[in-house]
Amino acid sequence: FSHKRRIFEILLDAVLITLSLYAAFALVLGSLDNSEAWDLFVKSLPLVIPIKLAAFLVAGVYRGLWRYTSIRDFVTYAKGVVLGSSLSVLAILLLYRFQYYSRTVFVVDALILLFAVIGSRMMFRLIRSAIPIPQSGESRRVLIYGAGDGGEMVLRELRNNPEWNLTPIGFVDDDPLKKGRVIHGLTVFTGNGALGAVCQEKEIHEILISVRDFDSEKLRKVREICVENNIAIRRALLKIETLE
């Protein structure tokens, strides 16, 4: 499956490289209806595709997973595009002495290709996030205690691992400024004296604590609420661990 996915990524990028170059020629030269412009496009395409795909490979474009695409990956894509465009220009210069070619075409091509590569990866993430993850009938409803960076990471892990059978229902946070806010579609509830009522209303089975430095007194009170409502409590940092 992984092998087929990589082949799909390479084929997709080959299509994006072709379309980007065609669009750049069309934008800069007006159209490709005349034979001269079309000949330049056809002559450069067999060079540009393998060179840019090789540049993507060297830059590490194919090392990442699309569902984890981040700003750091955008930098990798930019490196791949810049490297591929530079090598393409160099190859055309050596073979055709850049005669009749416009440098502007390759600048526009690089910009279009960069946006196309980033857009294709982000579109995959958007489609994946829009598709509801099937849950089994034994799935447990959980609240994430802590609506910060740690809580957001826990939410992503839960959604990326449906086999855990843990369904995130919302966040709980003691910061009154976060009350009612929404993080990735889940509401932030207040934890100041209302935790028990929230758990009963939302039929919560477990609370996952994402706060690294959790106050011992506050932890004791949360434990008491969980005992009263027959709710499990676990710490979720790098991995989910049961709190004794």
C-alpha cells in the first residue's frame, strides 16, 4: 500500500509539473496557439518533469505523510521547487542555450507549482478531516482536560487512531477566557466547579489530562469528581497512561 501511495504521489506531481509549466507559458506568452511557443513547451517538458521529480526526492518531499502536513513541510516543498526549477533552467541552458526561452516563464512556473503542490497536500487533509471516522459501538466518550497545545495534540492523536475506540467530546479548561471557544470543532467547557455537571450532561466515560504540570490539589479534586461519577481518569502526554 505504501509503495502504491508513493507511485500515486509521483504521478500526481508529474501532472502538476506539466500543468504548471503549461500555465506559465500561457500566462507569459499569451497563449500556446502559435507553433513557436508550443515547440518550446514540448522541448522543455521531457527535461523538466524528471529533473523536478528528482529534486523533490532529494529535498525530501516524498518522506512525509500528507495527513501530518505542516508549515515545516511547506519549507521542504519550497526547497524542492526551487532546486527543481534551478536545475531545469540549467539543463535548458546547456542543451538549448536558452534560445527563445523567457526566464519569466520559469519564475511563474515555480510559483504556480509551489502553490499546486501545497494545495494538493492540504486538499487531502481537508477531505480526510471532512470524512467522519467510523466508531464502534464500544467507543468511550472522553473529555480532554487542557485546551492548550497539549490538548490539541491529544485530539489529533485520538482522531488519527480510531482503533483506540476513544471519541473526543470536548475540552475542559480552568481558564475562563477559553470557555465557549471551539478547537477543531469541539467546545471548551469550564472546569471551575462545573466538571461534574459537564460529565453528566455529555455522558463522559473518561477524562484525559493533557496538562504536563497539573497542580496536585487540582488533580485530587478532579479524581474525586471522577470517582463520584464513575469516570476513568488518565494522563495523556506522549502516550496515554492510567493514573493510579
